Amino acid sequence: SVMKEVSGLEELELQLRAILNIEEVIIVAGDSDENELVKKEMGRACASRMKKAFSTDNIIAITGGSTVAAVAEMLTPTVDERNIMFFPARGGLGENVQSQANTIVAKMAEKTMGQYKLLHVPDQVSDDVYSSLVEEPAIKETLEMIQQCSMVVHGIGDAITMAKRRKTDAETIQKISDGQAVGEAFGYYFDADGNVVHKVRTIGLQLENLENVPCIIAVAGGASKAKAIAAVVKQRQGRKTILVTDEGAANELVRLK
Ligand code: BG6
């Protein structure tokens, strides 16, 4: 589009695709660290990219976070006949209500006139509770949907920021910082090379499951998330990931290269 050429964002998209070695990058103008409106624009760009990827039947796993919440706000009903089912990718990752995946799936279903399933799992579960939870019919049903998932939409966070936001215990924070984790996505903490340093033990989508998902969209921006974004998408080298980000993160990623 003309606007994009004028702002040079298309050029930046090409550069970032090469740096991150991923299939597709969509960049919106501005830096969401500095301006809340930019997060809304990432939400808009992500929502329209999701709609482009919709087929007749859609089973969509999403994570929590303020960025994915912004995506929900921008979704609209589909024009064609579409079956759309939203569900949380993983349960109990310690978010406040507005940023919880459970809240966001309900919102996405409402906006698209689709359906949703919740995943009720407490934040920290013991071994015993964990093994009986996965046998619960409602949870089992959601876990089975993961196998047929057609799309994953997830946020990315700075590792230490996310560990603190989740009120992680001191010992685990130590493990995360000793392991030099820089990025976090769906409860996995990654170092700069994309190695898993720590993983929140919860029910739902596991890293391995991503391999079978045809469409994966990561949505995260702000210069402060540049290292996190690189760490998270790095472990997916050669795999299909669509990154929706902003100019702030993109410029920083180019600078760090
Ligand atoms: C959390 C996800 O809900 O949101 C994390 O579980 C993600 O995996 C985080 O990193 C991102 O949050 P935000 O508010 O920065 O978009």
C-alpha cells in the first residue's frame, strides 16, 4: 500500500524476515512501549491476518496478555460461513482477569459470532491434582482439540517481566535468570538461542504441538520486547511463523542483529 511505502515499513518487514528467518512479518507504525494506540493497531493487523487465514472450520488456540486482548477487540464477524472455535492454549498461567486467555476467548467468540471453550486449571498444581485434572471430561475435550488446532495466536513477553507478573517464586526466578532467559511465550522461558530454560507446568498446548499447527501467529511489539521476540521465534527456525509487531521492536531487532 502507498502508506506503507511512504513510511518504509515494507522495507523493514523484508529486513526482519531475513533476520528472524521466518515466513512473514507484519509491522505497524510506532512503538507500543511509548503509545498505547500502537498496541491497538497491532491488534487490528493481527485480527485481519487471522481472518485471511480462516477456512471453513477453524479451531484456534490463544494465549493471554494485553496484546492478544487487543486482537480480540478488533475481530469482527466473518462474512462467509465459518465455524470458529476459540480456546485457551494453556491453563493457569497466572494472569489477572482481563489478560486471561479464558476471558479473551469469550471476547473473541462474541466478536466473531463464533464459539469458545474454557480451560479451568489452577495456577500452581501438585502432581496429584495435575494427573487427576487431565482426566476431567471437560479438560480432556479441550486437550483433544489441541490435536486438531488449525491456528495458534500468542503473545511474547520479556522473561523477567513475565516471571514477576506471574508472582513466580524466588527459586524459579533465580533459575530463569541463571539460565539467561530473555523471552517467554505460553509459559515457556527461552534464552537468546531459543533453548527452553524453564517451563510452567500446566495443561494445554506444549511446544511440540506447534509442529502440527498450520498457522502460528505471534503478536508482540515495543522496543523492550526485541530480545524476547528474537529468542522465541528463533527456536522455530524454518517453521512457519507469522510475526505481527511494531516499528519500535523492529528497529531494535535490526539494531541488535
Ligand atoms: C501472557 C502469556 O498472558 O501474555 C505470555 O501467557 C505472554 O505467554 C504474555 O508472553 C504477553 O503479555 P503482553 O501483555 O505483554 O501482551
